[in-house]
Amino acid sequence: MKFTKLFGFLLAVVMLFSFTTSTTLAASSSKTFTSRDTMSLSLDKQLSGDSSVATFNISGLPSDAIVTKVVVDANTGMTYGGKGAIVSNRIHIKNDSMTTYASAPWGSQNKTTITTGVIGKPANGTWSIYYNGTNVSTLYNGWKSYASPKLTVYYNY
């Protein structure tokens, strides 16, 4: 008899707990966007500087999409000229909900994954990127451009 009452009580507690709590799992996805802009940089010998800005108009994602990371791919459309040698140092990124740019070291094969500073930001909106570079030549000027960079936004919703 005690066992039946104890079992009934435990069953009632478990059922009450299961009805009063719920777990919501977020869905994850990603989408790649291409900018129509070109990030261009022209530097005198042994100087560093920032390129022009490329923008992305991110739309069509769920309205509650929150960024988990972004990947900038500048591998297509790279051109360079002059006799100098510009090394890309860092990529800078922000969206219209951010007051300052987040940055990360330039990635291998011109692909850079960025998490710091962008996690938790709204995915939809206008995103802007530019890069910082250094002309390592001691003798010549140079320029480097990345046309139509791509931005892949990874997000939860």
C-alpha cells in the first residue's frame, strides 16, 4: 500500500514537472550574400592603411535571426598592381546595430571567420566590411582590390 501511494505521488510530481516546463530548441541556418562593392587600397612603400568599404544588404532571413558567426570570403575578384606588395592584415565588420567595428586577423586563402563582436547581433540589416593592409615593399608603391566579396551569415532563430 505504501509503495502504491509513493509511486502515485512520484508519478504526479513527474507529470506536473513535465507539463510546467518546456524546452525550446533554436533552429540554425546560414546564407551567403555577395556585395556589389570593391574593397580597394593603394599604399606608398612601407605604409599601412584601410581599404574602401564594401556593404551588404542582408534581408530575407527570419526576423528573429541572431548571428552566431560570419565568414568573409574575399578570394574571388582579387587584383593588384604596382611593384609594391600589400599584405592584408585584418578584416573589420559591423552592422547597423553596432556602434563600432569588430575585427579579426585576415584568414588564410582570403577567408576570415569572425565571432568576437558579432555574436548575438541581429542578422538582418546593412553590414559593412573593410580591410587593413601594409605595403611591405621598401622601394615601390602598390595597390590591391577585392571585388564582390562574399559574406556568409550563420544564425539561430
